[in-house]
Amino acid sequence: MSPSRPTRADAASAGIGLVATMVACTAAGYGLGSLVGLAVPLGLLGLFAGVIVGLAVVHARFRRI
């Protein structure tokens, strides 16, 4: 059986997964930063960590496409 071609739904799902991971990591960083008085710096750190984690998640999920 040959693999099916990627669809627009696959691309949309990958994009939403990346953005959702970025938002979740940013919120976690901001929340933890609020506890120690460094909300903005840890929020930005969470954003950049979210990009890396999001790319890893999308790669792991859609590696066969």
C-alpha cells in the first residue's frame, strides 16, 4: 500500500500544534515567573522554549509526511 499524499488538514494540524505548544510554554513560563517576580523574562524564555518543543512535537507526529 502506498502512503497517501499530505492534505491541507495535515498542514493545519501541524500549525495549530506548533502554536498551541508555544502558547502553553509561554503561559507556563509567565505563571512560574509571576511566582518569583520575573514574569516577563520567564514568559519570553517559555516562548522560545515553546518554539523548540513545538518543532520537536510536530516533527515526531508528522515525520512520515
